[in-house]
Amino acid sequence: MERRQNDRFAANYSAEVRYRSGMKLQLPVLDISLGGCMVDARSWSIRPGEAVSVKLPGLGFQPAEVIWIEDQRAGIAFEEPLYEPTLEHLSRLAA
């Protein structure tokens, strides 16, 4: 089943992910789109449906939800989509 709704761009940076409890974790971002990102979840113990906040390079915390976890990766959907210029900036960071 195809889950993607937006074009994805490779990423090469980390995101700070914050749980509702306030605990924070740095996770490598594998790809990013307007609507969310995929992270390396090997060091993460979380379940789909959990609310988190994601801080990407140069941005503040963005409310989000863990959508899926599979093969040591996790898909995170942002509550509000990123702006196109923001996505373009983040995609340039991976170059």
C-alpha cells in the first residue's frame, strides 16, 4: 500500500523529536516531504498514533504524529504541512 501523498526528498541531518512527557531524542532524518518525514528509528521506542513534536534544522518544534514503524524506520506526519520554501531549504541541506 502506498502511503505517500507528497514528493519526498533525501535528507542528511537529524531532527530533535520531543515526546509529550518532554523527553527529547535526536533521530537521523532519512527523507522529508511537505507532509512529514521518515526517520531512522533503531534507537526509538514508540508506537504508531503517538503525538510528538519534531524540530528540523533552522525551524521550531512542529506538532506531529507517528504514523508507522517498520524495518527500523518510522514515518512521522506533521500536523501542518511545511511551506514549499522551507522544504526546498531542507532538501538543499542534504545535497
